Amino acid sequence: MTRLILDVDTGIDDALALAYLATFDTVDVLGVIGTYGNVSVDTAVRNTSYVLERLGFRHIPVIRGSSHPSWARCFIPDAGCAQFHGTDGLGGFGPARDSSSSNTAFPDNFSDNSGSDTVFSRDYRSLISVGGYALDDVHANPAVDSFELSLTTDSASSIHADDSSADSVSEGVRFIIDQVRAYGFDVTVVATGPLTDIDAAIAAAPDIASKLKLVMMGGTLTQEGNCWDLTAETNIIQDPEAADRVFHSGADITMVGLDVTHQCLMGSDATCTWREAANADTLGGSAGNSNAASARTTSSDSSRCARIPR
């Protein structure tokens, strides 16, 4: 049995990855951590729980990870991700959003002298991540319905932020630390989003670096990136400093970049199986969950393939 910890920013791509993983009987998923990236952290957690439930794996714990990059104080989803994955991350077919939740992660004390939480100083803009770009970067392109901000160029209108309010070690980061300490190389951390959680875990518990087996989806070696500037890859640009620290940590790392994922094909037999399970779920109510969980794909028919979105 292969033990896994997943660290995901569940959009359509990670939903497909979870569905694919559900076809294996030899995998023990200890927990899934939802983090920011394609969507906000709250949306990632909600989407992950929803997808796992639809697959019949509601027993797998879903844990909240980091809400923003290590270099920023808040995160706003990117318009490119919203265009590809939908503003809900699941192409408009995700679970209903709680009215109390936000698609943007801001710290509680993100306000100026006047008490307004929508007016930002020029200096503070560099601490707002829009899909990996600082707010004042020419490539920053926020999803249209992710937030409403009134920006001012008056430097006198400054943001007062207490550094002590910055995210402490999240529950998801603590989970990584505890499981790696317990299992060492007998558990693999699979990160398909930014590497912020992995970086935070190593920073909080340096002893785990020599025991950490990480497989990460991100980066690119032999082709252009998929960001606005066509240089970087999305997961890496979200938190490049964190990625750099992880790669230099001494952990056992396998990188799966765009030059690999763009060659990954999924046979249509697999997608047919999922559609049949989904139809059964629609017609049979909760009984469909067991159908989805029991669906197993063994086809290797490469003559009928559909590219997995990435």
C-alpha cells in the first residue's frame, strides 16, 4: 500500500487527479491539504471535499493549508485560472459557496487609518499576490469577480499591519510535519499546487527535510511557461522563493513539469467510465457514490485519447 499526502489547489486539473487516484486500490491517502493557487484556499478546501465526496471518499480528511504565498500578505485568484477553471474552480459545477466565505484571502487587520479595508497604499500593493504577481505588476490580472478594491496613490494613506497576524503554521502544514515524522520515506507528499505548504513545513521542522519524499507538479525545463509572460510555470510563480528553498532543502524531490504533463493523455474509456458513474449518481442519488468509488479503469487504449487540461 502506497501512503500519500496530497497538497492541492483544486481546480479542474486537481479534480481529475483525484478522480484518477480513486481508480487505484493500492493507495492510502492519509489526508488532502487544500491551499491557494487556482482558487482561494477556502474554495480549494470546499472543492476538494466536494470532489472526494462525489468519488465516495468522504472519509479522507481535508485540511486547510496556506492562504497566500510566503512573500505576500494576501492572495487574489488570477483571471487566467478563472477563465480556464471557472471562478469556482470546477467550471461552474462546484458546490455552492457559503455567503460568509470569500474568494480572496486578506488578513483581519488589513486596513488603513480610517478603518477602511478597501484602500491600499502604494507600498502595500507589493504584498498582495494576484496569481503570483504583485498587484502593481503589469502582469497582475485578477479574476473579475474575486475582489473589489479602491486603490490610492496617496502614500499618506498607509496600511497598518501587525506582523504577528501573519499566518502561523496552518493545520495542513502541521499535518505534513506529523506524518513525515511518523512515516519518513514510507509516505509521499504529492504537491500539485504552489510549494508554500512544503516550504512552511520544512521551515517549522527542519528535521523532516532528510525524511521527506516529495513529488511535485510544477516548473518547466524544455518548453515555455504557461503564465502571462510565458516564462514561468503557474505553480512555481505563485511562490518562487518557497520553491527555491524547497529545492535546496535536501529533500528527495521528483519534479513533474509542463514538458511532462503536456504529454499525458487519458484514454476515452476512462472518461466514459466516469460519465457512467456520474449518470448513475444523478439517477440513483447517494447510491451513485458507491458506483463512482468502485469505478476502476484499466484501459491503455492510446488510439482514443483526450488531453488532460493542465
